[in-house]
Amino acid sequence: MNDFVKIVEVGARDGLQNEKSVIHFEQRLELLNRLVQSGFKSIEVGSCVSPRWVPQMDKSTDLYAALEKPEQVNFSLLVPNIKGLEAALQVGCKEIAVFTAASESFAHKNINCSIDESFARFEPIFALAKQHNIKVRGYVSCVVDCPYEGAIDPQKVAMTAKRLFDLGCYEISLGETIGTATPIRVRQMLQACLDVIPVECIAGHFHDTYGMAIANIAESLNQGIRIFDSSIAGLGGCPYAKGATGNVATEDVVYLLEQSGFQTGIDISALLSAGDFITAVLQRENQSHFAKVYQAKSLI
Ligand code: HMG
Ligand code: MG
């Protein structure tokens, strides 16, 4: 259906991985249950990375195991290496996401290896994933700017995305990691990627540091992209990209899409209630413009 846009809810992973405090297991579980009730069909549960690198994501596999998983929802775990996949397999995970970058410096800071080395790590992951019939999504970080190298050449992004696609990723999520991009630069980057990857296999993953994420999504829609990652309440950031704020808020993405004639399948009331829950737990403000207006109105 051409007017349907898929939203991949990444708040429980990309959002919570960057919180200063470690969120209790039961609270993470409650958030995930509420996301399911809000109608998401694709939810990132957490990551199987080193707890020394990202302690907030510890016990993500236990979380996956504890979660009630309706059949129509795809739950995934982020995996950096074969050890991560083995952990994911132990709890019966059916979808994983691997991640690399279009910037060498960012790859070193984030995963302690070069881009080529990250692809070498992916090879056994894909072999094992194929054996177990696991779907693999792929992320490319720093698709417009890198916090260490500055502007990234769109051709380098396209080449990295194509490598992931050729390895067998069914979908490539283009990570605008530090939220500095503007629509014209997003268009240039997307056009390079669209030359080598089918449009239906590309997702936009925008962080909102400069408040440009919604404009960048609007531009991506113009380029034919129909899959976007977002975080409830705009939670998130990246522990290896200093100053980068959260992902674009899901509530605002839903508003943009539904007001533009697209369908998302999201129950906005349930989503707002889930946002109230997690922002109360974190004792932080909801970053969504839509949620703030809604809260203000409900106080009148
Ligand atoms: P390393 O230190 O080079 O790895 O880290 P190592 O193989 O030498 O292992 C070191 C220790 O980590 C060992 O433990 C391993 O067992 C353990 P020790 O023997 O010393 O006690 N270890 C693991 N433990 C649990 N699960 C694992 C695992 N692998 C090794 N899978 C490594 C390399 C990749 C592990 C590390 O750099 C890491 O975990 N990095 C993760 C960083 C991360 O999670 N970043 C945030 C996610 S990416 C992101 O947010 C961007 C995105 O949103 C898109 C965008 O916005 O751009 C996706
Ligand atoms: Mg991210």
C-alpha cells in the first residue's frame, strides 16, 4: 500500500542507551508492552553489546525473553558481533540489526574497529543468521556528518549501504547520527543511495539535535522513502557522538505523516500515554512538540 509508512520504534534501544541512569528492567518491559499496545509492528528491544561499553543495554536478551510477543510484531536486537548474535539466538530472536558507519573515526569510537573490520565481523553473523533464518537489518551511521570527521561524502555512504545490502540486509537504515543535516544535504545523500539500493529497502534514521529531523523526513518522503526510525518522546542519542540529542520524536513523525495523508497504524492516544509513562520514569520532559501541546491542552 503506497500510502502506508512503516515506523520502526527505537526508543527502547537508541533512546534508553543514552540515559545517564540505568532504567530498571521492569520499566523497560513496561515501555515495550506499551509500545506494542500503541500499534507498532517493528520495535527494537535493546542491544547485545558489551555492557562495559553501554551498561544501559545490559539484560536486553532477558528483556526479549520476558516480553509478550504478538506474532504480527517484529522485535529486533542490535548486534555488533557473533557473540551478540549467539546471545540473541539463545532467546529465540528472529530479527537482528547490525551496525557500521560511513566514517572511519566514528567506527573506531563506536565499535573499536575500522569499517572493513566491521564487515569482517558481519560475515560470520550473516552465515549463522542464514542458518537460523534470522532477518538482518543494517545501519550506516554518520550518513551526512561525523562528529570527528565533519562532512561525509554521499558516495561513501552509498557504497557502505550497498555493501550491507549485498551481504543480505533486507533493509538499510541511514543514520543521521548527530542531527546536523538539512534537507538539501539529505537529498544529495539519498540520491546517491537510491542509485544503488531499491527505495523500499531504505529507512531514514534522524536525530534531532538542530531541530531539522522533521524537515529531513519531509524531504525523504519526497524522495520516496517510506520507512522511518523514531523514538517515543524523542528519547535518545548516541553514547559515542557527544552532544547528539535524541531521535526524532515518534509522536511528531506520526503527526507529520497522518496530516500528509499517510497511514501509520499507530494509536496516538496510547502512544501519548506511553510517552507520559517513560518521561515520568526518566524525570525528563517529553521532547515531542505534539505531546507538549497535547499536555498543555489537557491542563486547560
Ligand atoms: P572490544 O572491546 O573491541 O571487544 O569491543 P572485544 O571483542 O575485545 O571484547 C571486550 C569485552 O567485551 C570482552 O569481555 C567480551 O567478552 C565483551 P571481557 O572478556 O573483557 O570481560 N563482549 C561482549 N559482551 C557482550 N555482548 C557482546 C560482546 N562482544 C564483546 N556482543 C564491541 C567491541 C563491538 C563489543 C564494543 O565496541 C561494543 O559493544 N560497542 C557497542 C557500541 C554501541 O552499542 N553503540 C551504540 C549503538 S550504535 C548507534 O546508536 C547508532 C545507530 O542508532 C544509528 C545512528 O544513529 O547513527 C544504530
Ligand atoms: Mg541512532
